[in-house]
Amino acid sequence: MGREKSGREIQHLKKIRWNKVFSARQIKIVEPEQRNGNITIFELAVICTAVRNLTDPKLIIEIGTFDGRTTLNLAVNSPPKTKIVTLDLPPNEETKFELAPFEEYFVNKPVSGERFVDCPTEMKPYAKKISQVYGDSAAFDWSDYFGKADLVFIDGSHAYDYVVCDTKTALKLIKPTGIIIWHDYGEWDGVTKALNQFFTNGMRDIVIIKSSTLVTLNNNNIFKI
């Protein structure tokens, strides 16, 4: 979500080509138009490929709905019975931590998930797989989903405190064979600083997908908190 070029935090993570992390799979991309705040088409393709690499996924969680473009693509590229849970911060809601500068633009919008709420008729079966929930990701009660998520995509607030909190949440949500993907490493200082810190503190398996701002952890040797 969004762009605020990182000017202070140095990138510490290793860059790896996408096909060294995920096996090539046939994917389908819908809503290809990239608006301000969306991930790139390449990043979208990588995430769809990650979903296609999952074995019979039951639950995918997204932190940060925005306009729902990524959400809808998660639904399209997962099996019919996969549940997509996406959380968004409602406008004017009090937050546990301070948001990063300029993030109000992404919060103060008429509707969350516009791309799947108002999707074409042929996309409606996919949109029905999506459960929209609202709240502050740092205060939301995630306990019903602990240990159940096959993939968690973190693209909420880019403030350092939120990235740390959302990462700790994702580590509780993920299955032993699951995947975590973060967006905007190297673009927002809060994201870069937080993931550098997790790497330094022992999460040694996180890597950057080359030519993107995506960081991924394949949950084979997960960092325990």
C-alpha cells in the first residue's frame, strides 16, 4: 500500500528471484489496473503464485484491505472453499499506535474493498469467499484464527510499531507449513526497520523477492516469539 521512498533505513535482507522461492504456477490476474496505493502487477503475480503453491489452503488472511484489489486476486487464485479474511481500519477509529505520515489517505476512503464489493457479475462467486472485518490490527482479537492461516499478507500501516505488532500476530496466525508476505520493504522506513530488526533478532529465513518490495517467510523454520 502506498509509496514513501525509504531514505534512512538500509536494506539488510537478501534478494532472491521469485522462482527460487515459489514454483511456477498458472495464475489468473483480475483488476489489473494499478491505482495509487496498490501493489505492482509483478508483486500481484508473485502473491498469486504463492497462493497457487499452497496445498489445499483453508484460510488466507490479509491485514490492510484498502480497495480490495489484492483481496479479490487472493480469492480468484485459491480453491473454491478457501476463506479470505481481510481486515481494514475504519475512518476516524482511534488507533493503538500512531500511523505513519500520509496514511490517512488510505484510511479515509468511502468504502473498504471497493474492487470486490462492486466487482463484475462473473467475479461475484469469488467475492463471496471474502469476509471483510474492521478494526485496528493491533487491537483486533485474532485468537479465533491462531494456527489456522495458510498465508498471511501484511500490508496495513507502515508505521514501525504496527509492522512489529502485525508480524508478531502473523507468526501466531500461520500454520506450520504456511507463508507470510510483507509489502513495502525498502519503500517505507517503518517496514524496513521492523523487518531488519526481526532478521537481526533471529528470523533469518526472510528474503526480499527481487524486483519488488515483497518480503516472504516460508514457514519451514519459523521464528518463534
